[in-house]
Amino acid sequence: MALGAREAAGAVRGVPDALERAGTARARTFLETATGGTRLVIEGAGGYDFRTGRGRLRVVVPAQGAASGERKPITELFTPGALYMKDRGAGVPADKWVRIDTAALGDGNLVTGGATDPGAAVELLRAARDVAYVGPAEVGGVAVGHYRGTADLGEAAKAATPRMRGALAAAAEGFATDAVPFDAYLDPEGRLRKVRHRFSFVNAGREVEVASTTVLYGFGEPVDVRLPPRRDIYEGTIED
């Protein structure tokens, strides 16, 4: 059944609350960009707790100059205000973690870490506008409704929960435009099953497009996020 613009917008803006009621979910992420004619896809898999704003992903980054198919995994922990990464790369000991203040990042960690924080991806939908119901679809064998619209980064920062506000405020300052086009897929319970955002930012004077996709499933499954002890946090120089 077709939905009017007001109903469609209400359904999408209600996603964060629906996921908080669901509690937890398994997650898969895909970050796509193209530089110098080469398409790069970074994939992640793990889980997220929408009540605490904590999650854990194993992110696979194609190794530069490596043989085809060779990839390097990075463990990422998402927490309110901070991103922790293990196996970050050159210059970081193998048994150490790197801690990054997400509010200090120019994009609020929407793309920097190679995976959009699922909580931030969801909070963006609170500021959905110009939403249209595209029609029925299917994600992972589940019947869903497909919605299309635009999220406003500045408005999302104002509407976000306190734990996400700083990161989204930073993103509102760092991207080329506040407008973030999206496609969202909601199940009959109003839970997000998939969302694809398209971000634009300026790099070396050129506007770069990055597409970030988050897929959610396995609602209610346990998600174990244990922060590393202070002694395991690396505070030295990080090589690019």
C-alpha cells in the first residue's frame, strides 16, 4: 500500500526509536569510494547495541599493492564519543589499540574508520526530509518497504541523542554539503534492515563521493563490546 509523504517521513524518522526498542542487531557494512579510477570497497561485520551506543566490527581493508584478494582486517569498537581500532596499521604495535575522539574527526567517523558507526547511520534518519515511499522490496529474505529521501547533517546533529551529537556536529562541519541522500529499507516492525547513504566531501580541492551501506539482522542477539584497558592504548605516532 502506497504511503503519503508525511507517513513515509514519519516511518523513517522513527527508525532510531524502533532500533532502541529492539536493543541489539548483527551488522554488515560496506564503504565504497572511487579514487584515480579505482573502486575501493571496505567491508565490515559484527554487532551493535543501540541502547548503549556500543558496537564491534571486524573491518576488511584491501591491502595496497597486495596480490589480488589479499586483505587486512582491523577490529573496531564503537562507543559514544570514541572509536577504538586494533591492527590499525604501520607504526602501531600489534597488541595495542588506537583511540580516536570522534568529535575531533572532520567527518565525525561517518567514513574515516572505513565503516560508518551504525548508531550514527541510524541517527541521521531523524533528520530525514523529502521522503518518498518507493515500494515493497526484500532484504535478506525479509519483506521490507523501500524509502528514499535526504538527511540533513546539521539537523541530525540537533535531533540526535546526546551520545551521537558531538560526532554528527563535527560531520556537519566537515562535509561538502549537509544534504545526504539515502535509501532505507524498513521491516513491518519499523526496524531498519538496510540503509545506503551517499556522502560528499572535499579532498585536495576535489569533491569526493562515498557510499556507505549498513545492513542489520539478527535483532536481539548478544553483542559483547569490551573496551581495552588503558595500558593497551597506543599513544605514539601513527603512520598513514
